[in-house]
Amino acid sequence: MSILGFFTILFLIVCTVILAEMYREQHSFCVTHYEVHSPKITCTDEKDSVNRIIFLSDMHNHVYGKQNNKLFEAIKAEQPDLILIGGDMLVAKNDVRYQEALDFVSRLPQLCPVYYASGNHEQRIKENQKNYSLCYEEYRKKLQAEGVRFLENESCDILLGNQQIHISGLELPLIVNKKFRKADVTAEDVRRCLGEKHTTGNQEKQQETTENFADNSYHILLAHNPSYMEAYKEWGSDLILSGHLHGGCVRLPGIGGVITPQAFLFPKYSGEMTVEGKQTIIVSKGLGTHTFNVRLFNPAEVIAITLCR
């Protein structure tokens, strides 16, 4: 065999292996576990020190097993106390239904409280209704009827065991997600949407919020696009949860994600947990893809967070 023939066969083998791995990653997911530590997290004994949060993002109508039973059972097995959704569970396209996302998310309140912040896909349908056959208002109302709580530039306070939790869901203007362009987003832009971090945001309808929660609560910010993490950090939150980048499509060891949906290379935050000072940042690799259906060395994931002192 000639050298050329050898390298041709080797190239074909490598391509076959890569394509097989990409197919596998498009049809499977993992559960990624993180421990988050903070002096704000209270505990009275070993049992009370464990609070489990499931974070889901970027499912894009993907289905794992019949009626998404495989995904649902994996979440159930984690015995979550709280489920947080970071957006893009559906796809903003006229020829795509949202039924898969609706059917799956509507089951989650059977397990524990569910809070849902929009991604750019939900926001696009909501703000440009005339351009879509899908009706976001119908989608939201059906989920609310099942017990899902939406946070659209809103905040609320809850008790997770003995732990006070303050949750905010951020919606920046859609233009910040435009391809080939990175907007100039500052902490002041976040304040215009949510108010100061210790308040309940700019929505007065948050009647259930207890004012004495704010200073002692553990603050969680759901902010879909991690490209503006510096603004989120400056606004201030103990834990920032993002998604949007699908892990950077392809991940390289020691480098991380390769490209963002806005076509920027090597994003700083794309699919990992980072601790910076007193703040923790977790970016989900997401559960699905759309349009550019590529995953390589970048498994889809459910994120399971354990809060501990």
C-alpha cells in the first residue's frame, strides 16, 4: 500500500469516528454535577446542608426517549428541590411546533417548583408575534396552568428548605443576540430590566415577595446569554446561570468552546462552572441544537447543583 493510500484510509477512519461521535452526542445527554459553596447558604445539620437544583437550558424541542421519558426520569432520579429553566426550550421557526417543549416542561412541576426565564427564542416569538404562527402567550398560559412560574424581567423569593433564595430572570433587548455583533451591555442595562439586585425588580406585581428576604437571601440570576457576563457580575448575584452557546458546538481540551451562535470564536464562558471571588458562574452546554446541528466532544447536559455551606 502506498503512503497516499494509507493516509487516505486513515483520514476516512478518522472522519467516520468523528461522524459517529457527533451522532451519538446528538442523541444522548449526561447529568453534570456541581457543588456550589457560599457562607450565605445556611444549614442546621448535615441533612439540611443539601439543597438540589436542576438547571435546564436550550432543549430546542429535542426529545430523549418516548415523550422525553429518559430525560424526565434522569431529572427525577436527582430528587430536585427546585428546577430552574434558562430559556430556549423551543425553536422560533414557523415550520416548527413547540409541542415537545410544552409536553416536557408541563410535567416538571410534578417533581418540585419550576421557574422559567426566557431565552432569545421565547423572546423572539413573544415580541414579534406577527412573524410567527406560534403563539407564545398560549405556550406560557398552558405552562402556568401546570404550575410553572415565569420570570420575565422579574424576581421572586422562595424558601428552599431553610434556605432563603432570591431568583431573578433577565430579558435583555433582542438585539444583544444578533449574529456577528456583540452589544455593549452594562450593569446599568441589567438594572433597567431588574432594578437593583436586592429589590424584586421593576415589576410591582411580585406581591408574594417578602421584603426581609433580600439582604440574607442567596441570589440566583438566570441570564440566558453568557456573552455579557461582566455586566451580570457587576450587577451582583451569588450564582449566575446561563446557556445559549450550546457548549461552543465543538469543545477542545484546555480551551473550551470553539464558536458561539453569534459567530465569535473561543468564548470565555461556554459550558463550565467558574468561581470568581464570591460569585459562581455556571453555563450549560444545553440539551439540544437547532439549524447548525453540531456537537463534538460536547455532550448535551442536565446540570445538577448542590448548594452547601
